[in-house]
Amino acid sequence: MTRRVVLLFIARHAVAIALSFMFLAPVVFLLLTSFMSSDQTLTSQIWPQDWHPANYVEAFNKAPLGRYLMNTLLYAGLATAFMLLASVPAAYGLAKLRWRGRNTTMVLIICMMMLPPQVTTVPLYLFWASNGLTGSLWPLILPMLAGDAFSIFLLRQFLVTIPDEYLDAARVDGAGEWRTLWRVVIPMARPGIAATAMFQFFYAWNDYYGPLLYTSENKDNWTVSLGLAGFRSIHHVEWQLVSAAALLTMVPIVVLFFFAQKAFVEGVTLTGVKG
């Protein structure tokens, strides 16, 4: 009976099991590579001949990963906080307030989502350079005070699902719009806010183009995505150190998603961004 139950389980979940192996295979390969010697990496041998756990220590000695992690945490944390500070009120105004030009504004926000970032790279770089902020992470953090188009769209889709009766009841009791937003809307929108915050945090954590553009001349402000490029030497790439460093930088993201996956999945499901 036990064997039959196992076979039935495998048959019913064959597709999910196959997809799990597909997603786990690169991570397992990365883990095995991080324990290999420099001569064995990128050969036909998948399993390490000799295990080298010292690669993780050498990765920290090769580059200041601690500083890169702190810079990345500063960038991702402040960018996420500033994004929420600006995007939540903007999404509330688009979802629950009636004013002329609301639909036009929503169309403009969707158009901003479609605008490639390379289009605005040159004027933005000249602007931040004229203000003496190039070489730091502030050109990537301060724009979040104006909100983010995708975050506003995602939050707006979630806030539309909140019944207007709750807001009308708060207004009848004498609450203004800001108090209604803070006391009624935000507590009910926590899953959507959590999902949006995680999207922004993951994007900032993995961002390579932005730090390369603004901090490439100042290594003290490099992030982990940019710092991983420091493991390249003139003649070859030390793949065992790159793999070890990559796994170390993945740990905070995996831990964060593990503890917040319920709110993340619920928020994405209720906003309608699925598939």
C-alpha cells in the first residue's frame, strides 16, 4: 500500500516534480561548484573530487563582501521604504478617490511602465552628476520618493478590491482621507503592500545596471551584484569563488521569502498578477 501511495503521488504531481528539479538543478550545480578546486570547475566532472569549504572564506578575503552586502541592504531597504511612502498614497488616490483626469493619469502610469530605462539614462546621469551624487547609491534611492510606476499599478489593483463601504463608514465618523488611508486602508492592504515591497526589494537586491552606472568609479559603494564581477582576473574567472559568493548573497533573499511567502502569495493573488 505504501508503494502504491507513493506511485500515485508521483503520477499526480509529475509535472510539479519535474519543474522542481528544473529549478533546483542550477542551485545544486552552483553549490557543488562552490566546493570544487579551480582546475575542476567547468569540466565534465559534476561532483567535486576534493571538497574545498575554504572557498567561502577565500571569497570574503578576495573581495569585501561584508561591505557589499551592507551597501545592497541600504539600497534595497531605503528604496523600498521610499517607494511605499510615495506609492501607497498615489495608489489610494487612483483607486478610491474621484477626480478629473484619474483615468488619464492611470494610462500615463502604464505608459511609464513600458518606457525602457535606457531612454532616460543620459539625462538622468547628467542631472545627478551636476548635483555631485554620482559615485554613490543616492541616484538610485532618491527617485523612489516620487513612487514607482509598477508599484503604483500593483497597489492600485489591490486597493480596488477593498469595499468602499469601509471607507464610507470611516468618513461618516469624521475621518479625513489621510486618516482613512492610515487607519482603514493600510491595515486591510497589508498583503498587497507586502507583495509590492518584496518585488521592489528583490529588484534592488539583484540590480546590476543601476549600481554599474552610478557607482562603478567608487568601489566603496558597490553592491553584491556588481561586486561579484570583482572575482574576474585578467586570464580567467575563479568560478568556485564566484559560486561561493553568489550562494552567500542568495541566503538573505531566501530567508526573507521563506518568512514572508504567505503574505507575498496572498498579495500577488489578490492583485490579479498571476500566471
